[in-house]
Amino acid sequence: MSRPRFTIWHAVLLLTCLIHLPGVSSMLKCKCDINICKDTNGTCETDGYCFTSVQRKKNSDEVVYNFRGCYDKANFFPPDIGTPMECNTSSYSCCSDDFCNADEIKSFLDAASETSYLTSLEIALCITVPTLIGCIIVIFCYYFRTASHKRRGLHQHLKQQGDDSIEAPDHPILSKGVSLKHMIEMTTSGSGSGLPLLVQRSIARQIQLMNIIGQGRFGEVWRGRWRGENVAVKIFSSREERSWFREAEIYQTVMLRHENILGFIAADNKDNGTWTQLWLITDYHEFGSLFDFLSNTTLTTNSMIQMALSVATGLAHLHMDIMGTQGKPAIAHRDLKSKNILVKSNWTCAIGDLGLAVRHDVTTDTVDIPLNNRVGTKRYMAPEVLDDTMNIDQFDSFKRADVYALGLVFWEMAMRCNVGGKYDEYQLPFFDAVPPDPTIDEMKRVVCYEKQRPNIPNRWQSCDALHIMTKLMKECWYHHATARLTALRIKKTLSNYRTSEELKM
């Protein structure tokens, strides 16, 4: 049998019994005004508290009325509590030692004032601090649950289950002889949001990595092979899980697939027992990025216009919202640059690297993730992003920042345009104004304060194609964002120019 526990309540009960034993007095002796306690020579006894009450003249420290006495438990308000309400006021003080209310009135006034203030502060803190902490906890839990719920949506399908459970050989679109292009056409004609997740995983597990073709802040890019076809495999480190998930989520947006957007194939997380690799599999383009292509290749006027038009077309599709049950939200890239644009075999371009992109919800006029308006590559940041004046409450602000970066990409193309044997060596925008890895402050000084833009060679004015490109890029990088062209207007201008040139031939 276990021994009964001796608790604090047992101690209280024992003490109460001892106090009420015969011969043991439980009454408190207090000082009492003589006119109230004539028969007891200015003293009284109580089972409650000794008290002192004072009152001051208005706007003065002079005491005009006071009295002392006993405060019996029978008179407590509210009843049945430890300390009555009156004992916490500035003009009424209670104490629980014999004759503790016999002090001088002046010393009581000072003590009572200080005690009352501290008590009020403590009460306020006891109410406010827990409330604030509770609110913070509720907000944190809501954010955590929302983020976890979205992440679990993909992880539930990609969770490691063993190689035997991931293969889907009986799935019709995985039958031998079906190419990736045909497979995607079969599945995206409906929702337009990509391959089924089980099929994605089956494809990922059949890919053989061949050689590394690039590196970035997220990890590495490899060339892989799937059933004889080349694919690009972007491998994220486990620290970049949020970036991997975000990019896979954006690529699988309904109706996003477009010839000028990098083709998404699959996403998968591969656990080898030591660490987890996060794979993002896309179309492979042997020419690599526009940055790599322009570094080694010059353009004709026709190829320059064709490339510029394809980039503008891809950006216009991103920025466009398509209404309907199978509609597409407007998307802003937020890191548009030549290194994030791929060159296809026909010398057109496809925009890639959507890990920092944001989507616009038309119904609520909100963006779907918490915003950090200073996102992207500093060299390509718009003035309003650099000086932190962009209106992040308007989604159009993000589209206008993309257009500014598009103007810089056009300048890179134009620099490599060969007209009559004349062209420039490839350079990044602002190569002559800032260091290779500029800081925010260095870019802000050049772009915002000095309002510099990349130099336009005089020879560009003698070529119609370069003249059109010059006009467009200048209208892309206006200092005031609202004055910039839209991606759709840029696309139409280039399309009209190409059509007019074709008619001349």
C-alpha cells in the first residue's frame, strides 16, 4: 500500500486546527481611533486585517480626514476572497501584523502610494503579457500549420516507400516507346499542371546522371538520361528544401506550360540513407543559359529579334492571368536575368528558375507567399527595389520590376549583335560602373542616385533592328515604374517589327 501524500492543503488544514485550539488566539490586534473604540482604549481585534484610511485635499498633500480600525472578514467585498478590493486602493491600506496600522500618517501616504502603483502595474502586466504571448503563439501556430500543410501536399506523394512501390510500369503513359514530349502532351491537355506525381517519381528513379553542367546558390545542375533522352536535373541541397518545393509548386501551376517557359518534367526527393537529395527535372537545352550562349556566340539582327521576342513572349505568358476553372494566375518572376534564360536548339529562349516567383490571387488581390521585396540578383534589381520604395501591396509592382530586368537582358543581346562585322565583347549590365559582385549600396548609388543605365553605342542608331531594341530597352528601364512598358506591349512591338521585315523580303 502506498503512503498517503502530505500536500500543502494538509498543512493549511493543520495550521487552521492549531489556531482554533483552546488557548491559542487567532485574532489580530489593531490600532483603532479612540472615538470608535472608547471601551477598548483605542485598540480592536479582528479575524481580517488592520486598516488605515486617509484622504487628501484636492491638489494638495494635506490630510483632511483619516481613521484606523479593524476590517473583519464578514465585511470583505467581494466575500470569500483572500484580499478585499478596498485594500488595493490608494487611500485605503491593509496589513496583517499586530498594530501594523499605528504608523504616522505621512509615512503611510508615501508607502500606500508606492504600493498602490506597483500593485496596479503588476496587475496590468499579469493581464497584458500572457495575452501578448498567447497571441504570438496563435499566430506562429497558424503560420506553421499553413506552411506545413502546403509542404505535406507534395511530400505525401514523394515520401520514401522503397523502390518496389514507386514503379508504375502498367501506367499507359510509361509504356516503352513513349517520349517525354508525347507523355507530357498526353497529360497536360487536361489540367495543364504537369505529370501525375507517381509518374514523376517513376521517371526520376529511372534517370542516370551523366555530367554536371552548372552550379548555383541552390546546388548543382546535371545532364541526365531517361530512356535515351537528355534531361536537366537540378539537385538542391537539403538546406534548400523550401526553394525546391516552391519551384516545383510554381512549375505545376495550372496552364503554365508554354514553349517559352522551361519545360518541367518531375520533382522527387531521393534519400540514400545518409542525406536527402531534392531533384527538379526539366527539359535539357544543350546551348545552356543565354549568359553562356552570348559569351561565346554573336547574333544576327534576325536572331536577336527572334530571341528577344521569345523572352518577351514567355514573360508575357507568366504575367498574364487566364480566367476560368482551368485558369492561370498572374506570376512575377522576380529574378529575371540572362543566367535564368535557356537557349533552345532553334535559337529561341525559355525562361527558367522560378524558385523566387510569386502568384497573384485576383479574388483577394494578394500574393500567395510572404513577401520579401528585396529578392533576386542585385545587378538586375529595379530602382524601386534597391531603394525599398516599391509598393508591395500592388502586384503590378512586381511585374514592372521584371520588365526593368528584361530591358537589361535586351541590352546584353544587342551588345552581341553583329552588324557589318561590328559587335562588342560580351559584358554584364553596369560592368563599367560596379564591381563583379556589387552590394545593394553600390547598385543603389549607380541606379537610384546617379540614375545611370547601360551605355548605348552610337552605331546602334544606324541599324533598324538595334534602333528598335534601343527604344524598347529605354522604355523598360524608366526610373518611374509606372512609365515602363508591359511585357505584352513589348511582345507586340517586336512581333510587328519581325512581320514587317518578313514582308520586305
